[in-house]
Amino acid sequence: MGHSLVSLQIIPRTPNGDSVIPYVDRAIEMIDQAGVAYRVGPLETTMEGELGELLALIKKINEEMIRLGCESIISQVKIYHHVHGASMHELTKKYD
């Protein structure tokens, strides 16, 4: 368990107005490959880990969107940080 939960919603401006779904899929693939705990939701993906590591991953995702031809990207980020650790499971266990 890391000290932070970071939720990310990316909204890339895709080349030629293409669907954003393949781009969002690529972002989720990058999160998966990074080896951090995560949960995909209908509007955002929440990651669990150390804040610096997660923010660096968001930067890499934005850079990947540019590499894929997106002119701009809106990244909506929510951060929950707790000195004793943050856990998706602990915050949502009564709903699971």
C-alpha cells in the first residue's frame, strides 16, 4: 500500500476526431504495465501508490498521447494522500 490514491481521467484531442477509446485503452495499458494497483471505473481510473511515482506515470501517459498524434490532452486528476497509507480497498470495502 502506498500513501496516495490518484484518479486519472484523460480526454485526448485525437487526430481527425477519432474515437478516444483506443487512446484511453493505451493509457490503462500503461498503468497496468507500471505494476501499480489500480481500478478502472466508468469515468476514471484510480491508482494506488507513492505520489511521485503516480504523477510521473501521468506525465508518461500524456507524453504517449502526444506521441500517438493528439494535439492536446485534458488530464483530470484527483489525489488523496494519507501519511499512514491509502487503500482503495479500505475506502470502498463497505460497497464491494
